[in-house]
Amino acid sequence: MIHNINRRKFIELFGCGCCSLILPSCSTVPITKRRQLSIYPEATINRQASAAYEQFRTKTKLINSGKNLNKIKDIGKRIEFSVSKFFIEKDGEDPTSNFQWDYVLVENDKVVNAWCMPGGKIAVYTGLLKITQNDDALAVVMGHEIAHAVAKHSIERASQALTVNLGTQVADIFLGGAINRTRSTIGQSSGMDIFQLGIFNPFGRQQETEADYLGLIFSSLAGYDIRESVKLWERMAEKNKGKEPPQFLSTHPSSSNRIINLKKWITEIIIKYPPIKRV
């Protein structure tokens, strides 16, 4: 039983147990080569995402024809082709080979958003089109969302949450419930979750920044002008002026930090990742 082993011995055993769970379950993000935790099988996540996507389609008002939908599909197809060809030529392995791509345009002018589920299910909201204003900016946004799926960020988030919860439960047994008491006390007094602020928010911002970088690469490979990304985020910053929370409270980088990063990356990406010619 735990009370029969000292603190140092417990930490050694706990550390070994976590390593045995985590180390065989690591993967690498394409291009950035960042090591990531990957406990959940990709096929499982994709299957769940596909089911959720089909349910979303049946309950959401979609635009099923017209120039805007055609534009979204055309941009998506160009990015699809370029990403696939790039990875096949570079590594001989396409991380999107199991994707079942699909695109929908959601009729909702109040929502300025787009997303890509694991497996390549993509939704764009009409409210976003008022901010993107042109194909290059829309390609940057779609490239960013596709980057989340290519980098398997959903799998990583689910794996991290499982590991943090498991680790906390085991450590809390040893510490007599101190972690959960502290988390609860701070939450009640401040309305903030210390795990959210200290672990999940910084992790989310890391993924968002990585998706910004990869999204620029994918857009450049597809032949779009990624310099438009700066103008896009300037428009986004103006729209959200006075509404953005402090960055440490958010899972996303601030608009100003995004713009700084984009300006830093653009020239390098244009040179290093030129457009891939379509046959």
C-alpha cells in the first residue's frame, strides 16, 4: 500500500509508470518535428469526428451552392493536392492519406470562424468571409485549420488531458487530496482553473502558433500570397478591439503576437516552400 513506501520511492515508481505509458506513445509533428504525445489511435479519433460531423451537417443551416461554396472547395482542393504532393516527395509518406475530405459553408454571419475536424472535415462560416475578403486570406485561414488536422492536435489534446488527469489522481492519493483541494479553493475564490491556466492554455497557444506556421506553409505550397495573412490579422484585431482577453487567459495567441510571428516567418516560407505546380 502507498503509506508503506516513502515519498522518494513513490515518485520513482510513479515516474517509471508514467514513462512506460508515455514514451511508446510519442509521435512527431510533420515539418516542425516537435515531439507530441499520442495515446489515442488516429482511426478512433477520425471515426468519432466523422460521426460528429455528420450530426453537425444535419442540424446546421448550410449553403449548398453558389460562388462562395465553390471558392471554399477550390481553395481546399488546392491545399489538399499541394500538401499531399509535398509530403510524398519529401518523406514518401502522406499524413493526409487516410483523410476523407469534405467542405461545408455554414450560413451564419455572426460567427467569424472556420474549423477542420480530424480526418479533413472542414466548415467555414459566412461571417468569416467578411473578414477574409479575398482568396489569399481565406486560404491562410483554411491552411491553419487543415494544419491542426495534419499535426494531429486533437489526438494530442485528448492524450494530454488523459495523462494529466491520470497523473493528478495518482499523485493526489499520495498527497492526501492536496492537489484537488488547492485547485478547488483557487477556483472558488477566483473563478479560474489553475490547470487550465498553467497547463492547457499555454499548450493550446503552442498548438495555435504551430498551426499558424504550418498553415502559412500549406497556403504557400498551394500558390496563395501568404503576405495577406498580416492584413487578415490586422482586420481581425480591429474587429476584436477591446474584446480580446489577456493572452494567459486564452488558448489562442493574441492578435498582436500572431502578427509579429507572421511577419517573422513570411519571407522564409515564401523562399523555402514555393508553390507546387499542379499537373
